[in-house]
Amino acid sequence: MNGKATSTRTKLERGRGALGPALELVHTGRAPTRAVLTAELGVTRATAGAVAAELEALGLIRVDSRPAAPAGSQGRPSHRLSVDETGPVVLAAQVHADGFRAALIGLGGQMAATAAGRVTVSADPAQVLGEVVEAGAELLRESRRRCVGAGLAVPSAVAEPDGTALNPLHLAWPVGSPVREIFTERVRAAGITGPAFAGNDVNLAALAEHRHGAGRGARHLLCVATGHRGVGGALVLDGRLHTGSSGLAMEVGHLTVNPEGGRPCHCGSRGCLDVETDPLAFLTAAGRDPGPEISLLAQCRELLRTEYDDPGVRAAAEELIDRLGLGLAGLVNILNPDRIVLGGLHRELLAADPERLRAVVTDRSLWGRSGGVPILASTLDHNSLVGAAELAWQPVLDDPLGALAH
């Protein structure tokens, strides 16, 4: 083989090797133009142009070759890059204590369609996952979009590599339910193509916030959230979830924050974050009966929005904020994150009294007085769903050509 042919093949391989990193940069909004893509990839303009053109040919991104120049700018504006809003989607699903939700989500975390179902979740995971996949399949039939994978978020630690839910307490599912296997079977039975994945809902929320939301740009992101029941935590280190040796890391819900007189926890202890700062704890502290008509989380949000001036509601909020602050301070001491993102009811508590929460964390953390850790509210609606989609998109981000060839 002559030198010219070798050089051409080397350039082609280098360009194809850059497809995945380039797609991830556009997917996460870090490369809005071809000039930025060139700089981020460390390649020539010609190579960046070829990579962008190939991703466009695959139907994954769009390249605007005639963008308008900003007022007062000089020189030719760079081609603008964006995800293709008509391109492939993945099926994302979430199951929680009050029901489930299915969605079709494209690149960039863009939700194309969504559907919710049932208030009472069956104790049979196969039945529930069958229903949620059927809801997703109906969305796909209506959209006529190509599906390249599926992801599931569940309120339980998910052990790796077998994909079993080890503590689905709030769903009444059997311990060790093979949720990934069941989900994969239902996805295949529905005729949905692409690989299927499953993960813990707060882990996936953190991944979504890091790529598309309030956690973007953080190197050591701590996410703590309470959705419909219980409390979860997650840690994203340099863009990757820290899940421990077998997927079970960051069970922060069982930090003790009220050892004397605390509520009994499912783990056998008392006063855990899991039962001291979730929606049921808030409603109980506020002297309100949980109603069956809407979810616990929705009831809490409505209470904070419309009755925060009520002394009982305010006292309940302050009690939960203090408990949450203690838990966050302990996590700051152990993990030393550079950003904290709060989701679910915790986001609402932060909005209700941000100074109180930050003061508790600062006062009880070792490094609080020398520079507080930013505490932010999550910014994505349905971030666990978006995170489930990230699981399904990952093979495409890793190898666009290989993943789309199947």
C-alpha cells in the first residue's frame, strides 16, 4: 500500500474514531458550532467538518452552514450544530410508588412524547413493566420514529451485573426482582429494537442533570432527591456515575439524621434521611392526611405553594430542611463535592427557604466556613426519565456507526 493510501485510511479512521466524542459534545450542548467542535476534539477544521457531515448523514445532528452572524461580530460565522429533532429516539420508562411514565426521548434530552399510567402499582413487576412498555410502544406507533434502545428507572438499588432490584420497598416488589431481564423481555415482545437497560432513579436523575441540567460542568456532582417516597443520592465523578463495585453505592437514604425520637425506617434503624425528609414525612409533620387523589409529591408541592404561611406547614418545612441539612453536611464531609443538586421535594424545600438550608449545611460541614458548596435546584422536568434515556443512548454515543448499523 502506498503512502498516500495509508494517509487517507489513517485520516478516515481518526475521523470515525471522533464520531462518538463529537456526538456527545453536540448531545450535551458543549459544541454549539463547528469551531467549538474543532477545538474540543483537537482536530483540523477539515476533520471536524467531515465528522459533522457524517453525523448529519446518520440523521443524528443538523449542520447549519449559513448561520446569521451576531450583531457587531467580524469574520464568517461558524456552522451551527444541533441535534436532529426528527431523528431517532429511545424509549424511557420510570416506575415509582404512585404509578409509571413512559416517554420517547431524542438526543439532547429532548422529550418527543410522554404518557403516564395507574396510581396503584402492582406488586408484580412483570405486570407493571408490561404496561409501561406497551404505553411506550403505543407512543412509538403514533410517532413513527426509529427507536434505538430503551432505559428504565426504578426506585431501588440495581445490582450489577445482573440487573436485579435489591430494595424496591415502596413498590412491594420481591427483593431481588430481575427488573432488567423482565424489562428486556417486554421490550423484545413489543417489537422494540435496540438494547435495554435499567438503573436506580436518582442515579439516572443525576446523570441527566450533569449532562443537560443544573449539574452541567461540575466535576464532583452530588445529587440528593426525594420523589414520591424515600430518599436517594448519586455521585457523578468526571462525567461518570459512581456506582461502586456492584452498582449499590450512594444509599444516602439511610444516613441517620434524627437518632432520638426519629421515625422507624424500613432498614430497621430509626431517624434515617429516607423517612425524615420524604413527602410522607412532610405531610405527617404538617398534620395533613395523605390523600389518594394525587401523588404524595404533588400534595407536598401544592401545600408549599398555597399554604406556606400556615404555621404548621412552615414548621414542618423547617423541620425537614434542618434534617436534610444535617444529611447533606455529612455527605459534604465525606465526599467533598463541588456542587449539590436537589430534586423532588428537596428542590421545593430549597426554594421555600434557601438560606436556612445553606446555613445548616455550612454550620455542620467541616469545610463550610471556608467556602460553601453551591446547592442548586434540579432544572429538568422528569430527570429520571431523561437519565433512563441516557442509558439507552450511551451505545450510540460510544459508537454511532456500530450502534445504528443494527
